[in-house]
Amino acid sequence: MTERAADGGARYAGARVHRVEDDRLLTGRGTFVDDVSLPGMLHACFVRSPIARAAIQRIDTSAALALPGVRFVFTAADLNPGVREQWHTTIGKEMPETPRPPLAEGEVRFVGDPVALVVAESRYLAEDAAELVEVDYEPLPAVVDYTEAEHAKALVHESHGSNVIAQLTTVPASAFDEVFASAAHVASETIYQQAYAPVPIEGRGLVVDYSSVTGDLTIHASTQTPHEVRLFCSRLLGMPEERVRVVTRDTGGGFGQKVMVQRDEMCLMLAGPVVGAPLKWVEDRRENLLAAGKSRQEHAAVKMAFDADGAIQAAYIDFVQDCGAYPTPWPLFPAAAVGTFFPGPYRVPRGGFAVKTLYTNTVGRAPYRGPWQFESLAREVLLDIAARQMHVDPAELRRRNLLRRDELPYKNPNGMNYDNISPLETFEQALAMLDYAKFRAEQAEARSAGRYLGVGLANYVEASTPGYGVYGTEPATIRIAPTGRITVYVAGGSSGNSIETTVVQLTADALGAKIEDVDTVQGDTAVTGFGAGTAGSRSGSMTAGAVRETAAVLRERILAIAAHELGVAIEDIELADSRASVRAKPAVGVSFKDLAALADAPAGLEASARYTANSPSIWVNATHVCTCEVDVATGRVQLLRYIVSEDCGPMINPNVVEGQIAGGTVQGIGGVLFEHLAYDDDGNPVATTFMDYLLPTAAEVPAIEFGHIETPSPGPGGYKGVGEGGAIGAPPAVVNAVADALSPFGVKITRLPLGPSQIVALLDR
């Protein structure tokens, strides 16, 4: 359903347009990396370390190479010397980086560390051959518990000289001694979160196809950032950029895990030009859980001071993060974001933070939806603890401190300049959707009957579309063919964020075209300009800007050609329904198809342009409300209702917005109640299949209810990002709901996850 624009054209932005990619995906016609089959293609499988830390004494590949159908077995001595440079455009060449050998060299540093790469005529042969590779390991002491890493005698990277990767303190905690000493109320806790992972439905994967005739390298990649993969590969191999093409068709999710090029992909890039045939590697689920990267393993000592009326006077966080053996990227910047955002959407006059990142002999930290998520978990859990200490309802304590629209812009004590958000407004909307007072009455009645219900609240604010470096710019090309078909070319690919649909909607509106006349090509570096891809909730706003800039150029061209053809002034032409017509005589006009046939000027009916963001950040906020019932005998948590009130500005497509919120929310729920990428004391992972690594299913997640408040951003169309908020807001809402249910028992929750056994243990204590 659409509404008519002021100029008579159909308005698609804001409408619940069906996703254009669904027909392809739901009928099994998508093209994922494993669907790519090229003549003579070979298949790769990694030999991975079974030990958390060990010296590599010897690697014998002879038995594997003797297996019929096995072509190569690469070790570090074969591949690693081929590395020229290994840095990401989005991070920059000057950023410090953990040394990342493609294959383990001299020492393995976590279970799953790639030691050798087997290439064979089928994946099955490659896996069989991998088992025949003999590696002699000399076990070494491993650093597994990150809370002990700083003072451990063993070093994960001896060349670094310490297990502390980096640390940063903006203001020492002692600077706040006076305000905390004089405060009417002080709440302080140390809050821990366990490791969990993105687990996209499609693991990582590459097909590397090198032509020895032309010297060109084509990579079919499951990635969120095709142009980044292209540039990284060109640097890695020392090849000219124009010789590398990356093609990303359909990607079965990434959630941050597919933003950066990891060591496994580096191996395929290095091996591809050597093997003489296309080379495919598709990660299986065990590999994904073993070696694709973890997130969320961290803790912080957090503290808040309040006056007698419950107004926040100061907030401080001392944050410590486990980054594994090979974090990608360098982890200080994401850790600093935790400290920077800790004040959240509240009035906090004073604040500061300290952050520390640590190496361990576990899988490296990789980006995951809302990498700074811990700031909201720690803050919102602490606020509930403070409310109980002060005998104030958690909703009332938040209400006294949340920022309102009329207070903006507001600069938080860590230098973040908030504007165009609505924290108090989304909060009140969410409480009204629940009928908070009614729930409290139902809760009291249930408790009298021996049932324990709880409600959890969480507010957050995040920056999307960071306006710096390559993240702050995005290109587009729009072409009208002689058939009348309109194609918009943008840099990103289909990774589940429906950018295909939103780009088509925006283009149809911008040109006055029928939406059914618009197609999009994405994720092919040969035909699209450089863009930073899907990361940081940037896609909606940045592609909106790119389409706007490009369509403006093309509209001028269309109007000029149409005016000349129809013999009227340019200002007398209007564009609607893929047609240019005379305003005073709507029947007199010419179709875009006919205009394309007329456009024989050099420029034709095609335009390219690039949008560069003017605002350093676009802010988005939301409130999450969760209710649950806890069985105090078994520890089982049943979620009853889940409400999200989001302010992401005007919605390009409400279906897409709600889908993004729901997906992130379910991941956040899983991170509290089910998921745990756990290790034993020796550094062995104990969750490498879905038998051990539990995910929420439709049976555990209630229908998510959505409320929308629209505060336009200063960016194109007023749009904001929405991709990460669900994963940020859900964990504290769920934790607080469980804690509220168990409050009659004096239970205080400061450590995750909250499986049944953990809840029973809390009650037993």
C-alpha cells in the first residue's frame, strides 16, 4: 500500500512494501557461496590445533599428500611468506594490530588455530586428508581465564611482552571520591557477561578463482564488506586493486562476524593463485563455533552516585575485556566505546571510564552486533540494583533521570553530543503499551499464589552512521535502460538487512518511478563504487544519501530531455509512475522507456554520485520492556511479553525496521538465557555443536510488540540506523525481568548466563 506524493508520484518510503529479495530466497533461488560451482573447482579444509597452546615441533604431510585426489597441503612455511600487507581500510594502516600469521607459525595459541590447509578434489577428500596430517605438539601453559591473564606468567604473545593488549583511562576513579563520599545513595557492583557468538545461519566462505592468463583474481565471498575484502586481498597479495574482483550475492547473516578478513580467509587468498584452479572453502558449524570469533566475554566494576531525590550525580565504569589470541580488529577502540556510551540516555553531570583489553589462549574477539553492548547491560542492571536499594520503583528512578527532547542537544560527560533522540518519550510509550501499573498489580497477585513474575526495563542510545573516514561516505549509480528498467548500483550486499528493498523504495521515490520498474545490483566490486558495507547501523542512512545525490543528478537530466521533447519549460514537467508529463496536461507525456531511447547524449540516462555525511554521528534510542515468569523449583524462565519502543526516525519500511529489531532482540535473549561459548580450565571449548551451544527458538521467544516514535535525524530523509539496537537493549531487559521476579528472595544478578542451573544456584545461596 502506498500514498501519493505531492508531485503525483507514488510514495514508497514509509510503506510496508514486501521485500523484493523474498521471492528469490523463499523459493530456494538464492546464490550463497556454497552454491558457486566452477569448472575444475578444488576444495579446502583446515587442520586445526586440538590444544590451547603448544609449540609446533613437526608437521608431516606425506600421508595426506599420498591420498588420491589430494592436490596440496600447505603449512605456514608455504603460505605465510606470501603476505605483503594485512590491514583494513576501515581501521587504517597506522592502527596497532596483533600479528596475524595466516597459518600458525611455531606455536598454536587456541583450540582451532589453523595449522595446515588441505586442498583436494572434494570437501570429503580434504577432510579425510586433514586427519592424516601429523602434527607433533609440545604443550605449553595456557592462559584461559582472562581475569587472571594480566598477572599470568605465561604470555599469549611473547613478543608483545604482556597479556595486556592495551588500556585507556580518561579520568581516574579517584577523581570521583568526593562526589561518591558525599552522595545520598551509591550503587556499585561488578557485573560479568559470558562469551557468546553471532552464529550466522551461513558460516564464512570463499571461492577464490585466479586466472593465470589475465592475472585477475575473482573472489566469491560471504561477507558484509565486499569492497573491504577486495582492498585487503590486493594488499595481502601485493596485487593491483583493479586485478581483484569480489562478488557477494546472498549472505546468510553476518552480524559483525563477516566485517573483517580473518586468518582463514587470508589462507584461501594466498593459496588461490597457487593451486591452478578455483578454490572453495565453506566453514561448517563446528569451525564457526571453534574459530570464527567470540564476543561479550567481559566484566566491569560500575558505580553510580545519586542525590536524595534519586538524580544521578556521577557514573564510572572500569571495564575489562577478553580478546582471545587473535582479536580482529585491534580491540581498544571498541572497548573505549563501552566507556564512552556508559552514561546512556540519562542526565549524568560527571563521569569517566577506564578500559583494559587482554589476550588469552582462546578464540579471538570478533565484531558482533552492537560491539559496545556491555555499557547498556552494566548500566541498566546497576540502575535496577540501585532502585531496590533506594526502595524506588525502577521505572520511577529512570523517569527522574532520562533525557527529554526539549533538553537536547546534550553532551554526556565523555564528550558524546546527543541530539534528535527521545529517551523519555520511548520509555513512556513502552510502559503504556505494557500498562505498567496493571502488571505490577498482577505481579502482586501472582506472588500471593506462589508464582513469581518480573518486569525488566532497559534504555539505550547508540550512534549510527559514524561520519568519519570510509564509514561516512557512500556511492550509487542509477541507470535507466532502453527497456525502461531502472537499475541502482550500490556497494553493499544482501546480508539480511533488506537493503535491496529499501534502496529500491528510495530510488522509486526519488525518480518518480513505479517500484516494479526498479532493480538493484549490489555486492559486486566490478560495477559498484567503494562503500564500507554493512556495519555500524550505517546502511539505511548512507544509502539513502547516495540514492538522493545520484537521483538528483538523473532527475535534472530526465527533466531537461522531457522538456525539450514535449516543448515546455523544465518547471512544467512532473515525474510520476515512470513517466514525465506536463503538469497542466497530464495526458501529454513521455515514458522513461521512451526517454531512454532519446537520451543519446554522452551521459545518457545514467548518473553516479557519492554522498558524504555531514554529521559525525546520527543518534538512535529505544526502550525495551520484558516480562517473565520464573519457576523457582526448576530455574526455568518463561518470557511472557516483550515490547520495544524505538526511535529510528522516519521508517523507510516498517516491516524491515521491525524485522531488524526482532532479530537483534532474539539474539540478546539468547545471550542471557541460552548461549555460552564456554571453555574448560585447559582451554578446550565445550560448545562446538548445537547440542551444546543452545539458541533460542520460536518456542522460547514471545511475539515482539513494537512502538515507534519518529524524531528525524539531520541525515538524508531523517533516517537513522536500526540494525544493532535489539541486541543491545534485550540483555539488560531480560536480566532485570528475572531479577525482579526473584527479588522476594533477595537475589542479586551480576553474572551471566542465566540458565536454569544458574538460577537454582542463586536461589540456593
